[in-house]
Amino acid sequence: MTETFGSYVHEAHGSVHSGDGPQYNFYYAAEARLREQASRRPRAVAREDREQFATRFVPPRGMQLARDRLDERNTVLIDGLPGSGRRTAAIMLLHDLSDTRGSLHELPDTSDDTAASPLDVRDISVGDRLLLDLSETGEARYLAIQNVLSDFRDSLVRRGAHLAVVLPHHLGYLLQGELKRLTVEIGRPSAQRVLVRHLRHEGIEPSQSDLGGSDLLNYLTQAPLREVAGLADRIRRCREVSPADRGFSHWLAESLVGQQDQRSRVAADLSARPDGRHRALLLSLALFHGAAPGAVLQGANALLRVLSHPPDPTPRLDRADLYAELSDIGAETRADGRVRFRIAGYDRAVRDHFWTFLPDIRRQLRDWFDMCLTDPSLLRYGRKEAVARFAAQSLRTARPEDLSWLAHRWTSSKAPARLDLDAAQLLACGLDDERYGRFFRQQIYDWSTSTETSYGLRRVLVPVCSTTTARSHPDQALVRLHHLARRTNGVVGVDARRALLDLARSDDRLYRRMLDRLGAGIAQGQWVEDLALFLELADPVRLVAHRSVRESLIACWSGVLRHPVESWAAALARWLTASEGVRHRELVLRVLAAACDTDVRISGRLYHGALLWQYADPNASRAETVSLLLRKINTAQGIESHPLAV
């Protein structure tokens, strides 16, 4: 055998750079856009997000009871109305527990690489703090999880782990009787207290009178808690750009602009003006709010074409110009040359109206948006905002498939590479959605394991998994990146392997899981890429005192040693060098020797590789290390070592 563990350029999507020098790096551009989007919705269990939650968290009613239940039973089921902060409360319950052992992570919500139980006890390590978010799950999965939860909890108790489950409030009638004693219903905390806590964290101290206005009180009564946090952030940003003589009342008033519900006004305006061109211009501006006048016009004309609207037979010069048409829909062109509605919040209300009350044209709206973003002349600025607006409407109206369809289309072999960033953002929006995040995690798994997935889509999936999925579901990100690393060559394959290794190294639990996956993959012998991944990932001393880690290392080395010495000699040298230290020598050499088992041929290869390392820098320490390795090999073979073997 003469193969090496590397990669080659198999297929290109966009430009491929194969040498030194500057190049446009899509991976880092996508990562930056996705990180910016993620910062606006901190729902993850990552430590940095949890610490941010903790400084702003207002305990809801029932929090102490939930804490007591978790302490006593190692499990608590959190129920409550949507928008009451159930997920945040569950995360904070786990965050407040001791973190001296184990880690805090969210359990996978898809059955990756297995058709086993919906809850896998292998996801539990000693002292773990586990989150299971079922808030948007369906009936079948909810019942399946309840059926296995008792056995799962037994494993939790044995390993000193804890579990917080966010229940689906809409499926309360399906909760089994024996689980009700673990359930605690939380109440929505005071929205005003939540706002004040967020503001104080930013160094803003409003008085009680500042918070007594009717506009603010009406807003706080209706807004979900995550939007209350968003209001605090807008107040902070307004303070930063306002003149020094302006105070809190001004910051608040500016931040509430656009939050008023304009849907009734939009419905009335549309009833008064039923003509298609007027409506097309209205929706075009609503979706591309802040675009140039020409882009709004192009968007409106494209919408009329998609809907097969008959053209206006009136000669062009007999019709109103664009300035008059924009004024007619309540819009104006600002000093920066961008068009916006005069009434704040009107654009969102227009989008809500069209997607809600014209459900029969939602597929055509998807096709229209595709046409607009594909046209390089239409939207040069504001693409991020337009993508976010379209994604929000598709998800709100239960059409997640529109986002996956567009992402697939924008990354096909015929699509321009400039659409990749937009495709990545669409998928990230879907992954962040409370209702449809699981849909997109499953879709991305299916894409990552399919041989028919385009090179361009793989290119997009790498930063989506490493940046967005990894924040909330690192285990599932690891699985998807592993499949992409196995199946993808060229520049994208390199990015996939780098992202996978970075994620696996970031956490001891993920490191153990990756070694376990590599051990199973190498034993199957299907993926030569697993050999290269192991040689680059495996640290000879990291967690080597854990038996399960040693077992995975032995399984991996057993497969590696069956290949030519030159393919693994450099890695062996690192391991032998690490074993020169007395602290880890015994365990490191035991792993290497055990990998040979009783195979004389493999033992000979290992010993030959060790001798090459010894002769590269002859000294007493290396000679002693090789001698000890030989004795362990002989012991594993059942051969009594001779004291002069080396």
C-alpha cells in the first residue's frame, strides 16, 4: 500500500486558490457574517452566552422550586407559556450547578448515524449538566422520549449528572403521569425588571418615572422577553450616537420608534389602493427597505413578472415617475440616496400582511426573492438585511423548506459564488429558529452524508456548522463536519477538516467523542480520511489516564499501523517524544503496544518506526524509551522479554 493521508482538488465552485499569496477566503467572510447574526440571538449553552445570561437574568416565578427539584431528583421538567423564558431558565438552572466535573451541553435532537433510542446514555459523562429542549417538538418524538426517560434518568443519577427539560406547552395533554412530579411551571418575570437589569448592565440607570410612560408599558405587556432584551440593546446604541445633552427619555423614544403595530394601517391602505403595481412597489420597498430607488423599482417589476401581472399599456411618459410613485406609497428618498417609509415600522407590517393574507402566492414570493438576489444589478447593498427579512417571514408562516430550497439553489454548480454568503445566512436563520431549528439540523445532516450534495453547498455547510450549529449543538456540528471532512476534497475539504479538528480540540467531551468516532470509522476501514484526522487530532497525553480514551486511541492506532511506516512515522515520533517524560510514559507506550495486539507483522512495523525515531537523535533517553516499548510489545505477544533486547 502506498496511499497517503491527504486531499486533492476534485471539483471547484467559484475560484480555487492552490498556491501561496492573497485570495478571497469565503470561509472567514461567512464566519464573520454568521457570528454577527448569532450575537443578536444568544440562545446557546456556550459559556460566553451563559455568562451573559447570568448577569442579566431575572428569576421567574417558580425558579426556586425548579432548583430544588433539580437538586433532589437530578431532573426537572420546565413548563410555561411561550415567551416566558423557559429555555433561559433551564440554562440558568444548569449554569448555577457546580462545574467541577463534566460539562454543560444540549442533547442532540436528531438521530445521527443511528436509529437507536431518542436519548443515548453515551451522551452522559460524570457530572454533566444536560439541556433537552422539547419546546417545539412533535407528538411522536415527545412520546418516544417520555418512554425512555426513566432509564435515561437512572444513568443520570449513577453518573452524578443533571438534566433540565423544556416541555412543549402545546402538548401538555400528552405528559405522562409519572413525570408530572418532576414538572415545575414557571411564570413570566416582570418585563420591566428584565429591561432594567439589561440597562443597568450597560451602565444606564433609569428612574421610575422614566419607565412609567404608556408607550413603554404597552410594549412591555405584549413583547416576548427576547424582544425586551432587544429594546435594551437599542437604547444602548441610541445613547452611543445621541448628542451629550440628550437623556434617557430621548433614547427610549427613539428606540420605541418602529415598534408600534402598523398592521391595521397597512390593511386599510391596501384596501384603499387595490391596483397591482402599487402593491408590488409597496412590497418591494418593504423587503428591500433602505435600498436605492432603482433597486426598489426593479424589485417591483420582477414581482409583477413572477405573478404574471398584465403590463400597463399606458405610454411610459404618460405615467407617474418613480418619485411620485414612491411618495404615493408613503416613502421618501433620504439624503443618503436610500428609500424608506415615512412611518417607522411600516415596512415590517407590510411584509407581515403579504405573507399572512396572501398565502396562495408564498411560493411565487420565494421565486421572486430568488430572482432579485440572483440579479447582480439589483441589490448591491443591504443583502444581509433582505435575507434576514425573507427568512423571518418564511419561518413565521411555516415554510422552512423555502429557505432550504434557496440555499440548495444558490450553491448549485451553475450559481455564482457570490450567493454563498446569502445561502449560509439563510441556513443560519433557520438553525436559530425555535420552531424549525431541528428541521434544519436534520436537513444539514442529510446533505452532509449525501454523495449528491454539490461542492458549493458543502462549501457553505462548513462555516454554518462550525459557527452556528456549534454554538448551540456542538455534538451535531461535530458529526456533520466529520461527514463533510470525509466526503469533500480540495479547498473545502481542507476547511472542513480544520473546522472539525478545531471543534474537537475545544472541549474534552468533544475530543473523546471524536476519538470514539474515528476509532469506529477506522475499524470499518471505509474512510482513509479518518486515518489522517486521527494522526492530526490525537494528543498522546490528553486524557490518556481515562480508560475509554485509551481504548479509542488503541483502536485508531491499530488501524493506522497497518499502513506503511512513512505515513505515520512523524506522528509516532511525537508520541514517543511525549513518552520520554516519566509522568505519561507508562500509559502512552501501553497504548502503542496494545494497538499491535498479537499481530507480529504490525508489532514489527511499530518497532521499526520506533528505531527510526531513536536513531534520528541517539541518546540514552530515547534508547530507554524504545527498550520499554519493546518489552510492552513482547508482553502483549506473550513473549518474555530478554534484558538485552535493545
